[in-house]
Amino acid sequence: MIDEKVRRHFQRDMFTGYDFDSSMLRIGNMNMVMHGFDGATIDYMDSLSSTSAALRDRFDLILANPPFKGSLDYDSVATDLLQTVKTKKTELLFNALFIRALKLGGRAAVVVPDGVLFGSSTAHREIRRLIVEGHQLNAVISMPGGVFKPYAGVSTAVIIFTKTNSGGTENVWFYDMQADGFSLDDKRAPVEENDIPDIVARYHKPEEEAKRKRTDKSFMVPKAEIVAQGYDLSINRYKEMEYEEVEYDDPLTIINGKDGELGLRQLAEERLRILDELEGML
């Protein structure tokens, strides 16, 4: 049995969320109430503005799917976030926000567009460098392009990191997710293929994952290699592909055939014979 103190914390104090869209706030609050969390804190806030300073060092765990492809004026962004990463791009600013909002030792799992993983701008490289060098990057889970259809078709990934303020990245776990249990078209119908249980199982077995090859669905990449690649976090930078060797007959065999199989010459002769027969029927 869960005692009353734990139950109260779980139902009233454990969950917090913010948005500056009043419709999303109503939907979020209703969703929490319908699932039994009638005291969850779902409040109005522009999380990237100076009003978000109160969120510093507050959270043990952050799960987020922040806006993609947004752009803000510098004047509307909190100064300390711009000091972390000088950019107008929301997908980068939100990662700086999450680092600031986590308690020391807190963890974040954030959905990001693929561009965050390999973008070449100074801001893109800096946010990746900050996570790898200043904190502990645990995992990068690459997702297929249709997981957010019909709303968006952009390819995305989940990055998982721990706030340490002192580094700690040694080996980063990569997973090439191909299916999430639903079709990758606009219908998003249930399908049998689903990598999510496998992701959870493998993530909790780092010793076994360290033995995997780069051709597997998941594998480890040492920090030194990531640094050498300019902090590129795209899985295709490190994944190795296996190609099946295909053997072809030599040109003369293709032309003349062998072992009872027709070559190009015999096929051409057969085609002419059929054309002659058709012509004779006219």
C-alpha cells in the first residue's frame, strides 16, 4: 500500500508543466485530471523569457517535446539563456533551458529535430558541446520520419542527458529506431513492428551494449570519437552498413547464355521470330 504522503506527492506535487498557449493549458489540465492527477501544476509561462528564472535547479526529471523550427527575437529571450547559446532557434534555446531547470543529477529526455544533432552553425555546435563536455550525454535514439504524422513529417531523435556541471560523458549509446508500433503514414494505424520495448531493454544493459558492433541496431560511441567529429550526434555518422556482395556473370555469358539459360543474343532472336509471326498474321 502507498501511504498518504507518497500518494499526495504523486497526485499533487510530482508533475509540473508550462505553456503560453491557453488552449494547450486547458487540454493539459484536463488530461491530468482524467488520469487522476487533479493537483498537477500546469501553468501559463513563456518558458524562454526572463520569467522562467524561477525554474532554475528545480526538477529531477524533464520530459519534453519542444517546438521545432521556431525563431524568436533576442529581446524576448532570457539573457542567461542567450549567454548559454546565442541563437534565435527555439529547438536550441529549449535545451539550454532544460539544463538550467534541472537539479544537479537531474535527467532529461528531449525530442529534437535531426538538425540539432548535426547542424553546423556555431549555436548548434555549442549546445552539443555543452551537453557532451559540461554534462553527461547518455543516449541518442534516432526515430523515423513518420512518428509525428499527420502533424509533422520531420525526422527526429530523443537525446537523454544528465546534468552534472562537471562533464561525465564517456560512451554515448545510439539506437536506430525503425518502428514505434504504428504505421508511419498519416493514418498512424497500429502495426506489429515496435522497437520501443527493445529500446527500454537494451538501454538498461550497458555492459551488453558495449559489445555490439556498429552494424547492429544499437551501439556505443566513445566521447573522443564524437569530439573528433565536431560533436556530430547523428547516428549515420557512426553507424556502419553491411552490403551483400552480388556476383554477376561475365559479359560473354550474359550475351550468349549458359547451362540452358537464354542470353541476350537468343532473346533477341526469339523476339524477332515472334515479330515475324505477328507480321505474317496481318
